[in-house]
Amino acid sequence: MSQRHEPNLSDRIRYRRKQLREVLPSSDRGVPYLFLSPFFVLFSVFLAFPIFYTLYLSFFRFEGVSNSTILWIETAIFDYRLVGISDLTFVGLDNYLRLLSDSLFHQAMYNTVFILLVQVPIMVGLALALALALNASFVRFRGVFRTIIALPVSANLVAYATVFLVLFQETGLINYALGLVGIGPIPWLQDAFWSRFTIVSAVTWRWTGYNMIILLAGLQNVPKHLYEAAEIDGATRFEKFRYVTLPQLRPVLLFVVVTSTIGTFKLFAEPVTISQGGAPLESTITIVQYIYQTAFIDFRLGYASALTYVLIAIVSTLSLIQIRLGGTSDA
């Protein structure tokens, strides 16, 4: 008597798929696209359209709100005036050419690049050192230290920037502590150099723990047998770091550097919140802050659109260079 063969899981899945293909006629092959259509509609409306419309506006002079009065009602109780939206005027590449002589744009770009060159190496170096320390097996309470170091990333952005503003006041806690060791008060928020340093400190404090967590995850994926092989070859601790850790960690380091670079170019809340204490505006204004000021305070939307696309071009170029160098060089 022959024994009945029970279908296994793969056979049952294959049979079920065959049934579904028989149930769904060939004319309904577009059903999956129907289910995906809400995503494409939302993507087109809220992401694709603003991207292309911003590019379109960058070739126009669009002042947003003009001074022309359309409706004016003045009574003894209230006064109401409706101003008109100015017409678009095609100016070609004038918005882009204006950047060459815009001193405030040059200052904003200088400030952003200065913060980038100082803050990103310090932050990535600190994050890597902390990740290496907390990855060591002899360190106790590693979970507690990881949580404490990673906590700043969850802090409210405006709240922590306000705390830094208070700390770095002329009569704040930092100058008080420096005074105890005989160092005079430093104009953290009134001097151009020190005000940038204050912003660098705030950004580093917030994002070092976040990058440490990413690097720590990368370190824990390095195969242990590579370290064992290096030890058999007589490698020192530094040589194991140089020839095992860094090459294995290179993709994660590249990710951290690229995202940190993009994040620095997007810097906005810290300069706005901290610099309002009296630092010269031009000494801490960043490129995104300048775009915001141009678009939503000065209402020069066409020029702000050109600034946005210049920023996109710079960030894209830098990211490609970093990916190119990080992907081909031997660490």
C-alpha cells in the first residue's frame, strides 16, 4: 500500500500562488499598481512637484507679496488693507549670477564651511573613540554609558539650543567656571570666532552619541577571527586597529561622514536660537538660515529658489567626492 505524500511548505506556497494566478485574470495585472498609487500621488504632490517648481521659480523674479494695494478698507473701528501678489517675471540666470556679488551669501557659505571643517572631524573622532571604548569587553556598565551618551539626540532641538544660549552668556555658567581657574570671561556670543565655536559645541554635543551608536553597530559586525589572525601574526593593538578595524569599518565611517556633512549644511535651529543673544548676525548665519530669511522674511522667493539649488549642487558634489574617495581608497 503506497503512503500518501504530504506537501511541504514550499509546495503549498507554490500551489497557492498558482491558485491566485488563476483567480486573477490577466487584465487585472494592474491591480498592484492600483494599491501603490496612493504613494505615487503623495510623492508627486508633496515631493516631486515642490522640487521641480522650486527649479522653475529660480529663473524668475518672484517677490511674493508686492506693495500694490488691491483692497483698502478704513473705518473708525478697523483698518484693513489687502496687497496683491506680484507677477512672475522671467529673469533667466540673473538669480544665479547675483550670487557672485552677494556678500551675505558669501558670508553664510563661509560660516557653514567653517563649522563643517571644524565640527565634523571633531564629532566623528569623538564618536569613534567612544565607540571603541564602549566596545571593549573589559568595560563594565556599557549599556548605561551608551544610553547616557546617546541621550542628547532625543533632546528637543530648540530647548537644548536655549540651554546653550544660557550657558554661554557673558555671566553664564561657562564663564563662571573659567573664572574659578583664573581665566577671564570669553565673549562667546559677541565675538565672531567664539560664537561659531559655541554653535560647534552645541552641534557636537547633540550628535556625537547618535554617530557613536552607528559606529558601535559597525564595530560589533567586525568578524572576531580577523582579530585572532592578527594576534597570531603578532600585530600590536594599534596595528589591529589600523589593518583590521578601520578597513572593516570604512563603509560605516563613510556613511557617518556623508550624513554629518549633509546635516551641517542643513544647520538652522542652533544659529537662530543661540545667536539671538547678541552675536553679530553675519558671523553665525548659515546658508539654510539665509535661504529662510530670503524666502520667508524678505519674500524673494525666486532668489531663494536659486540659493536652494546652489546648495543642492554643493552638497551633492561633496557627497559624491566623499563616496568616491571612501569607496576606492585603502584605509
